[in-house]
Amino acid sequence: MRPINDMLFAAQGKTRFHMPGHKGRLDDIPAAFDMTELMDTDDLYAPQGGIAAAERLLAEAAGAGASILVPGGSTAGILAMILAFVPPGGKLLMGRDAHHAAQSACVLAGVEPVLLPPEADVATAAQTTPCDAVLITRPNYFGHVPFLPRAHVPVLVDAAHGAHFSWWESPPSAMRAGADCAVESAHKTLGALTGGAWLHVRDAAMEARLRRMLRMVMTSSPSFLILRSLDDARAWMDVHGREALKRLVERCEKARARIRALGLGCENPGDPTRLYVRTDAIGLSGFDALAQLRALGVDMEMADARGVVAICTVYDRAEDFERLIAALARLQPGAGVAAFPVPAYGERAMSARTAALGKTHFVPLEAAAGEIAARAVGAYPPGCAIAAPGERFTGACVNFLLAARALGATLFGVENGRVEAVNKGEAENV
């Protein structure tokens, strides 16, 4: 029996508007290239040969002082970046909608997260909020591209969804926009295998520290197949990227116009290659639209209460957009979209590190008020930590999560209807 193989075969045959960016259109992967560190193959953690040469070419493309190939995904890159730039006991300013890896990094580094609601202007807050670094998500899932702050502390960027930005002028890539360090998921929007990411730094003197931190959070046996795909993705974009992105942007603009003609909302969010289709315009929640589109043979990346998100890449073809438009035209209108509840957030009760690494127990979500979260708990939408590690669940937090789930939102940090909380004794000793 081969259940994973069977699962993957059963998932084929649909039009893909989700990651990975290659959309299943890479050449066959040669098993002969699945190798290890040898005299002939280089070492990711002390590169001197092919890996070092590939990273120099990548840094040139990205406008970075130095770049590192990361076959452990943006998660590993975010962990290494925060460990490298924020001292133990320091403060990291970031939005609550930051990737959960940022919360994990704070736990590992003993860093205090200073959390802002997702609607807050992090760039403005960075001017006045005491912190040791600021983390910006740019672009986010929906394609929004915020300004980077001119701060007196390092500006770190989770650019997981912006790996393609290096091959056009605007919006500029994170590094060209002024970031001190940035992580990009090449597998999300380019032709790298899943788990392939890049880590860029402005000051080349930080490269050795970043690589040392990366070694602490990632396997000592990195996949050479992913490393190869990362270099191939960069090389392809260096040759074809600008023209391919121009063609993709044109297709997306035409698609937006046709989608609006169907009575649906679809505006340019900042990244012109990201489509956020507002199905609430026809009384249909994004959750219901996602299910209908799947039944029609089109898989989207994600949904929220108001619409669905399509990740469009240079590997999408004209016929893929035609199938998307045709499926959207067949959506059955709904009776109206219920108002999504206003998020309520937890209250800091102890350090993230103490909460996450201490002894814990599980409690039904309905009974979580008063408990201290041991890990991030939230909902898509809004895709942010309603209760971060070390924050106490309030009644309003619990009510929001329950209401969001009832409307079709996906909860994270909830297993079988239960959340993980800090043991009473541990909380009382703080």
C-alpha cells in the first residue's frame, strides 16, 4: 500500500491557482541528483563551490549584500533571521498576522513580541515603539504591499509571497525597498520545489551569523534537489523573468476586468499578480465559493469570509485563466454573507517562551476563557494570533473564535476542538 502516492494521484486533474508556483510543470526530477555533501557537491553551511556560486548570482539578482539558499522553507528563514537580529530579552515589533514562525522564533530566542492588530500601520508604529527590530509581512496573502519603515532598528521582512519581485521595477523587492534582511519563498510564486526559499541580507558581514542560526533550526542534511531547484528558478527568471512577468501581469489585468464584468469584485491589491475575488458581491461567502470552485475543477489558494485568493505565477497559461473565469461565471449566488465578528485579542500574562516551553494541558475551546495560551490560536480570516503564546484567553477571544468557526473560518492552534494551555501551577509561579 502507498497511501501518500495514492493521495497525490487523486489530487491531480484540477486547474491550480495555489502554491507551489511551478503548478506541476517542472521537468522530471532526477533521483541521481539526490546527493549529500561530498568533495564534489559543496556544503550549504560552509559553501565554497557550486552553492557559493549560486548564492552570489542570487544576491546579484536580489540586490542583496549576501544571499543564502534555504531548503527548509521561509519558516527556517524567519527563525534564523529573528535569532540573528534580535538579542535574547529583546523586543520584536510585528503584526498579529505575522507567520506563526515569527512566534516560534520569539520562543526560541527569548524575545518579547510586541503585537499590533493586523489593521495597524506597523511602519508608523516603528517610529515610536521601543523595540530591537521590526518585522513586516510584505506582500501578504492578499497581495497588499505595505511601505517599509525608516527605523532606527533592523527592518526584517517576511517576503514569502514576493520572491518574484526582484525581476520587475515596481513594487520593488524587499531588499530594494530598504530591508535589512528578508526571506522569500521561491516555491510559492516561482519554479522551485516546495520548501525552497531564499534569505537575503543587506550587510554581508551578517551572512556568517545568519548561516550559523540557520544551521540551528534546519536539517544538517539539506535536500540537493531543492537546492538545485532554487538555483534553476533564479536562472530561469534571470533569462525569462521580466518578459514572463510582463505577460503574467497583462493576463491578470484582463482577468480582473472580466471578473468584474461577472459582478464580482477584483481590484489590484498592490502585487498585480495576485487575484482576490470578492464573491460577497453576489451574496456568496468565500468559504462557499471555494467549495463550489473545487467542485468545478479549480483549486484556489485560500478563502476568507468575503472572497477567494488565486496565486498566479509565470507558469500559469492562458487556458488556466480561461478555466478560472469560466468557473467563476458558474458560481451560484448566495443569500447574503453574514457579518464577520470583530476580532478580540488575548492579554499578555507571561513570556512567550515560558508559556510555550512549560508544561501544558488541553481544554475545550468553549471553556478556554481565563487560560493562558501555550501556542498561537487564531482563525482564517483574519489569519492572525487571537491569543499568542503567553496571552490569556478572554471571554471575547473565545466568542470570536467560536463565531468565526461557525461561519466557516478555519481555526489554527485548535485540535479536536481543544486548545493547549499552560498548566495552572506554571502560570501561578510567574
